[in-house]
Amino acid sequence: MAIINYLTTIRLDFGAIAGLPEDLRATGIAAPLILTDRGVAAAGLLDRIRAALPDADAAAPVFTDTPSNPTEEAAEAALSVYRAHGCDGIVAIGGGSPMDLAKAVAVLATHEGPLQSFTAVLGGTPRITAAAAPVIAVPTTAGTGSEVGRGAVITFRDGRKLALLSPHLIPRRAVCDPELTLGLPPGLTAATGMDAVSHCIECFISPVDNPVAGAIAIDGLERATKALPRAVANGQDREARREMMIAAFEGALAFQKGLGAVHALSHPLGALREFALHHGTLNAVLLPTVLRFNAPAAGEKYDGLRRAMGLAPGADVADFVAQFSRGLGLPSRLSEMGVPRQVLPAIAKAALGDHTHATNARPATEQDYLAMLEEAF
């Protein structure tokens, strides 16, 4: 049975942050915690967004210690600030990490129990209720789409990278202002953009029956294929930046079809704290290999991928994606990212326990995952 449900209110336009005061009122947030990371603050984006707020909200407490891959410890630290200032909601500013961390805080602030007890693989989804603190998401990258997503991926103390999944975690408002992405460096534009590409592709070829999500995913892929090279080449290309912001949230709107092996592998790789591996770059490296693995099971859907990416009938989708990613200046091997070969067996085993494993286009075993990792190494 297909379950089709879209709930996010999205404010999309250049200058959309001017509407943030209205969004605070609409969501009933009177005492917000502004949650972001140091990169956003250093780039001046935090100051720009606070300038759009009334004086009382502009003086709200700020948490900037979001790590590149959000952690259980960071969620607890942000929760302490939230409680100390009597906050009743969160404005998350940045890429996927601040937005995912904000969702974790939204759970901890309103629910009893350790954060891990709310993770999907441990049966915690039903425990997340409508009591979750409201979140307004303001993306400053075009990649994860977490501003409209129901999930948050957190690295826990035990080393596992697990997801919180609930419709109650969808941000109440998403303020998608492409103006905030104009200063994003080319490398980060490419890496976050390939995250969006991987979301659109994996959702589209997922076997889950949700035609609306599939249509959204393929539209996002078409937009990203055209716009991402332009955004990387010229960060001030306003049309390309707007198209990438749309592609990013479309990729996440399609999450209801589920992801697949790319994410089943990139999540445990991203949990290796000593390497601080960028999620979007991992997805870019893994995507061609996973496309080759999935081709026997999803071949007919590859025709849809070809049409969206402007390829000739019968063209090799995996080879095109590999060349597309290299053309953006991204690495093509896990070894180039500093991943040591000795971790691959453990990553292959961990992939079986990731929530995205079940919706891959083709069933994969531990040995299949190890073979994919070796090919991508």
C-alpha cells in the first residue's frame, strides 16, 4: 500500500528570510533557540538571519557547536542551552547537520528517555509524538533536504549512526532562501549537490510504491543535473542556486519511497569520527558502484534516469554519474577520502542494520556490500 503524505510549509524565494518573524508566530515559537554551526556563523549568515528578526528574537540564545556529523553528545549540549533559557522551539540554520541536530533536540526536550531509544531500527518511531518541539529550518546549502524531511541521522556514543524517523520531526516551516547559498564554495556546492542527486536517484529506483514521490524525485534529478555544474562553476548564478535548492528539498520530499545501498554504506562510514567524512562526498563516490549493482533489478527505471539526465537510450548511467561527479571536482575513490581498507568489512556488516538497507532497489547481502566497498575503494 502506498502512503502519500506531504505536510511541510515551504517559503521559497530570494529574500525569503524576511518572512521568518511570521513563521515564528505561525508555529507558536515565542522563545527560540537558534541552532547552527561555526561555519555558518563565520560566513556571516547567522548575523544576516538574526538581522531579519525582531529585537527579542534576535537576542535569542545561540548554539554553534554542531559537529559536521551530529552526535548524541552535541544533542545533549544543545538541550542544556535550550532548557537553561526556557526555549519553546528551534530555528535551525545551516546544512543537514544543524537541522538533524535540531530534530534530536526537539525530541529530547519533550520526551523521556535516552535519544537512542527513539531510533527507527530500535523500534523508537512510535515513541516520537506530536509533543516534539517545533522546528523552523533555514538551509544554507542545497543538498540534504532535511528542511522538509522526517528524519535525523545521529552518531551515538557506541559508534553507530542511526536515524530518528517520524512525521512529527518534519520542520513546521522551511525557509528556502537561495540568497543564503550564493557564497557557498565550489567544493561544498558540489558535495552537497551530489547529496541531492543521490537522494533523487535512490528514491526513484526504490521498489516502494509511491508514484508521487517518484515523480518528485525525477524532477529533482533533472533540475540538479542541469543546475549543479553551473552552480559549481559560478556560485553567483542565481537561477542555478534556486534550482539546486528546489532539487535538494525535492530529493527529501521523495524520502517516502526510501533510499538504498548508497546511504546504507555512507551512514556507517560517516560514523567513523576519526575521519570526519563528508556525507555528500561519500554518496558521490559510492553512487556509481551502487548503480551498477542495482541495474539488474531496476533496469527499466534507468530509462527514466536517462531521460532526466539527458542521456541517450542505453547509455551507461553509472559511468555518466561517475564522470559527472569527477567533473565537479569531487574524489572518485574512498581511498582518496582517507578511508582505510581495514574498516570495510565492519562497514559492510553495519550496512545491513541501516534503515535504508531494506528499500534498496536490489536485495544486498553483507558480501555484496563488501564487494561494493572494494569496487569504490
